[in-house]
Amino acid sequence: MMPRGERIPIAADHAGFEMKQKLVGVLRKLGYEPEDLGAKSLEPSDYPDYGHPVANAVSTGEVKRGVLLCGSGIGMDIVANRHPHVRAALAWNPEIAKLSRSHNDSNILVLPSRFMSADEAEQSLRIWLDTPFEGGRHERRVEKIDQEVE
């Protein structure tokens, strides 16, 4: 488990805006330092504009973890995983969020705001934050992710 006070960038497009607002409050309540990178309203917006800054912060090591939201989660997941060393996981329920951490050492949680309730999103976030990477047989697999593709 990461220490409380950890800075966690969080961003969403217009579809994830309302859920993001709630999760910013959850992060604060849990003792984290959420960094809201937008969107700032329900005005239609493009998910790459918000996904890239969070993924870049994780990719460069500026932060250890981040959170992204969009309607289906798919767009944000694709954007984030284009960055080196990012392991963004699209989690549509708390069990998937937990497995993404324990087996895949995910460092960006992606939530599909149109396909889960606010309660499911909060549970997924809490579990994801508190679940450690198991290592062991999973470590070898995670190391292979950053290997060059031929």
C-alpha cells in the first residue's frame, strides 16, 4: 500500500466529469492529494486531451499512479497505454480493479463512467489503491510488457 499523502492525478472527459468530481472527494477523504487535470465541466471534450497528461506523469515517474475516466473507459485506456511504463487497466467492477493491481501491477485505473454506478466506482478506486502487487509469477509477466515487440 502506498503512503497516504500521495499525489494522484485524475482526469476525465465530459462523460466522466461528474464521477471524477466525486472521486476527487473520495481521494481527499482517504488522505491522498488528488490533482484534478480536467475536464472542468460537462462541455463536450476529447478524452486524449485529458488522458495524455495523466499517463505522461506516470510514464516519466513524476507520480506512481493515476486515475482516468470516460464513458466506456476504452478511449482513455488506449491513450494511456501508448505511454512507456504505463499499465492502465480498464476496471468495470471492484474485483477487476483488485486483479489489475495484484496480478498486473496496474499504475493507472481507468473507469467506464457510463457502465458503473458511483458506488462501484468508489469501491473500485478504494480497492485499487489498497491492493499491493503480488509479484512472484506475475512479476515475470509484467516485466515482459515493456519488452520491444518485433
